[in-house]
Amino acid sequence: MSKILIRGAKVLGGEPQDVLIDGETIAETGTGIEAGDATVIEAAGRILLPGLVDLHTHLREPGREDSETVLTGTKAAAVGGFTAVHAMANTFPVADTAGVVEQVWRLGKESGYCDVQPVGAVTVGLEGKQLAELGAMHDSAAGVKVFSDDGKCVDDAVIMRRALEYVKAFDGVVAQHAQEPRLTEGAQMNEGVVSAELGLGGWPAVAEESIIARDVLLAAHVGSRVHICHLSTAGSVEIVRWAKSKGWNVTAEVTPHHLLLTDELVRTYDPVYKVNPPLRTEADVMALREALADGTIDCVATDHAPHPHEDKDCEWAAAAMGMVGLETALSVVQQTMVDTGLLDWAGVADRMSFRPAAIGRLEGHGRPVSAGEPANLTLVDPAYRGAVDPAGFASRSRNTPYEGRELPGRVTHTFLRGRATVVDGKLA
């Protein structure tokens, strides 16, 4: 590998610095570094962040390669500035055995665009009845630390307790999709004024909040780690804030779309806005932004959920739930959190790299931008403004809610252990 000198970038939004990459590591940081034989990237006005880490990505492989593959998903991740993603278990077959998680892990190694850390299922087949091979998945080559039935809730309290007890043995974490199934039967959108006016089945906030309340109590009872996936309501924020005030080992994530979009968009009946958990109210959105700013919500996770055209281009009731998000996540966070003054760029690095890497116990990622550290880096042009065009996505799917919307910021370069995966906004 040749040397690369990033000249004049604002590291974590601070004063301009030079950063010299030599091989897989950062060799030197400072000002006035001599380039020598290094390739020089003039980065004045740009922000240099540690490579982003996503705790919640659906790569669909094996089984739904019509939606996404590990290769196309990791390309999308790189374009979005991510150097590591956690691949959710709701594949076909389900990632509930050592064999399947190792398959996903090896596909990630082969893709080369970002590191792929498989998430293991909590229960066999995501059916919520019997614990999956948690220990075997942890002991496999994939080294699984995060377990989730995401897409479904572990609604049985006894199963959830057993899972929390089991993962304590190796410092694992159970990531819960908080959705009480009996309260959301037939649900199509957030339960509230808009659902009543449209006559669509409502997904009440209490269906999320009741599971979170139960699970933070269970985690405290057994002394284990629980992580709340895609938290979406103001009430959920208050429960997590309360649990943290007790010193319990509870963490939570929010998606970019829940920081920006509201259930008013469902009035269009455009299935691109159909997602689980559903888009909530403006009051919820504001509460989520404030909670991300004050650290109650630990991190941003994309919940990148690709679907083929036919699963979204249909009537609302028949449409699949989910949105792609890897390639637009940082732009949405800039618009909702940085441009509003709620977070600075150091805060973005914390919520999109340091903390998700720590929660997932992911080595080599979420590290400081300093000498001797792995050169997993993302260079961002915050002054850029442009309309989202899904035709240019690296993802295999196009189900973005932002088509035609102007968003700020653009990832110009992504480096995975010193190797450029994205150069001038395009895949290397």
C-alpha cells in the first residue's frame, strides 16, 4: 500500500490538521507534514471522522439476494462512510447457527468494502420459542457478540430473561425489536390522529414502550446488557433515561428516518414511508433529537432495509416495511443534528462510530484519529448540497424516502485499513 496524506482536514470538526496514512494505520497527525512519496488529498473545509459503524443493517444474503447482497450492501455502506456494519439475522435461512453466521462473515471478508459483523438470532428461526445456538455463534469464526430477532420481538419474558443470562458469559448483548405483537396486529402506521383520519390500523407507542420497560427491568435483574433497536417514541426515551439513571446496562439507537420524517407523510399513501417501527409524530421526532444530543440515545443506526421494486410499488396494505438508509444516513444526521446546533462533528463521531463500536464490542473500529490507530476513516464535505437520486445508489434496492429531497453533506472518501474504498464520492 502507498502512503496517503490527507491535508488540512478538520479532524472531528476541530482545527485543520494533516493526517498521514501508511499502510493500514495512521502514521502521523499534525500540521506541515511532508508528503514525500505519498498521494495527497487536499481536504480544506472537509471533516475527517473515524469510519462510521452501523449496529443495524439488513444485507438480506443468504436468501433474498433480489433485495441486496453482502457485496452490494457493503458497497452502499462504503459510499455512506461506513467501515463496519452489523448484519441482522433475519435472512433465509435465519442466522441462528454457527454455520450461517460464518457464511455471512466470510462473504463480508470477500466483499472488501467494509467489515461485516454478523448478528445472531436470539431464537431458533426467529420464532421466539427456543434459544438459538448463542454460545456456538459466539465461538465461531464470526465471533458474534450481538444477538437479535429484529423484525420480530422476543415477546416471551422467560425467553428474553434466559437470553440475557446466557450472553453474560461472554459479554454479549441482546438487541431487542420492541414490539408487543398483540398490540400491533394489523398495524399499518403510527396510531394517532393521522391513522384515525386515514382509517389505517394503528401501531400504538405503548406497544414499543411496554416491551422496553419490561426488558430494562429484566436486564437489571440479571445484570446483563440490553440494547434497544430503532427507538421511536418520546415515551421510550423517558424509559431509557430512567433506566440509565439507575446505572443499568441499557443502550439504545435511533434511525435517521425517525430523526427527520413524521407520520404526516403517510397521507400520500406512498409505501416508501411504510416502516417498522412506523414514522411517529413531530413531538416524537423532537424528543428523539434531544435524546440523541444529550446521550440518552447512544447512537444512530440505519436499519437499512432494502426491498425489490415489486415489494414497494403496490398498495399500502400489501407493501413491505422498510427503507434503505446507508447512503443517506450521515446527510440526514447533518441536517437534523449538526445544522440545527444539537450536535457538533465530534458528537457525530461519538454517536456514529465510537459508541456503536463499543456497544458491539467491535475491535479496530470507533478508534481515535491519531497515530498508531487503524486507518478506518471517513472524509466529508459538509458544504455540499444535492438532491437524492436513488438511480445512482450502490445498493441493489431503491426504496428511499428521500428521492428528490435536497440533503446536505457528502462523503468524498472512505478508507478501510488504509485502503480507499470511496474516492471523490465514487466507489474505488
